Amino acid sequence: MRYFIHLAYDGTAYSGWQVQPGVPTVQESLNIALSQVLRQPIRTQGSGRTDAGVHASHQVAHFEADFPPEMTLDLLRYRLNRTLPPDVQVFRIHEVDERANARFSAEARTYEYFVSLHPDPFRRDQVLYLDRAPDVAAMNEAAAFLVGQFDFTAFSKVKGAETHYICRLYAAGWHEVPGGLVFRIRANRFVRGMVRLVVGTLLDVGRGKITPLAFQQILFQQQRIAASTAAPAKGLYLSKVEYPDEIITGIAPPERA
């Protein structure tokens, strides 16, 4: 049987989601825990990769397994969370059709980037601290140019595995939250490094280094050298993965303060 597993993690201690030799990854931790609890080799496939230091409040993966007779979905979730490291936790497991794929069946993904305007020693690895508030109106004027279908070569890491850099963005904007800001961006797909490069360039708009119109020209130029430095990984979260109703319904990630 095939199952979808929904999880959240603090990516601080990991070299990203995907299994890599010699370094700790979230996927490796999940594979090991599932294999131990179900007593059979398990390999997962995630909805997408997150880079080293990037977090997720809603990541999705699928796996195939034959459950022991006594194993229920709730019991599996309970035992997994006792086996996994405390910075990786599962909040839902459910059966899906064998054709459902955590990566290729996803219709949209949302990322959030958190900025704190007040120093907070308890969130030093979870948000980017700025000692001066940026111009939010200017950043949102620039972010509006991203909505639609465009080639995002300017906001992609070089030598990625992508065959093309065209993404359709449904929403992109900055929002005020207690103590700071959050940037939310939703699209059908993202290319490697895209969100952090977009955020880093938008923050330069907010600092007055780039005008909103210049930001639009960076997008149109399709040259990586034109964009700013990527924002640090620690402020970025994969926050929502969406699927067609026939695959999954009624799944919501846990609320985060």
C-alpha cells in the first residue's frame, strides 16, 4: 500500500531534506524511523527538497509498506514521533491511491520567509533579524511583478537540475506579523534557490538599494548575476503543499505561533 506522510521539521541541524552521503538529512531520519517501526526497508519521496538550514511546517512524502496486523495509522504516527529526533515530527499519515505521488501530484506549494524586527535569542535559527524595518510598500510593489507565469532564471541557483525555469506564481507579498514580517509566496513549482534569492532581492528593494521597477527588470533579464545575494536559509519555511481533492482532502498543517 502507498501512504502519504505529513511532517514538520526544524532544519537547523540538517543538510537539507534529501539523503546525502556522510551528512544528516531529514529524509534519512524519516527513512530510518519508518524502517525501524515497520521492521522493513522504507524509502520515502518528498514533495520537494529544502536546502540546508531551511525548515518546514508542512512537508509531504510518500512511501510504500505492508503494515503488521496490529499497526494502525495512529499507532504508526505515535511510534514514529517517539523514534524520530525531536526536531522532526509527523502530524498525519493516510493511505492514497498507488498512482499518487508526493512530488508530481502536488498542484501548488507555499513558502514563508520570516523576518524579526526585534532581537530574539529563542528564535535565532528560525528567523532573519533586521535592526531596521525595510520599506514594506516598496517590497510589495516589487513582489507584485512576480505574479503570473515567468522565466525565473534570474532567481535560480546556477547548475541546478531543472530542465526549465518557468514557474506560475499565484501570490507573492509581505505581511506584518507581531514582532516582524512574513513573506508568503505560492506557485505551481519553484526552481532551486528561488525563494531565498527573491527574498534577498526584495529586501534590497526595502533598503532602497533597488527600485521596484529595477526589480521587474531583473526578472525580465533572466540573468542570475542581476539578482541580489540570497537571504539566509534560517528564515525560510515550506509551509503548505496542495493536492487535488481526489488525492487528499481535509488536511491542514498545524498552526504555528
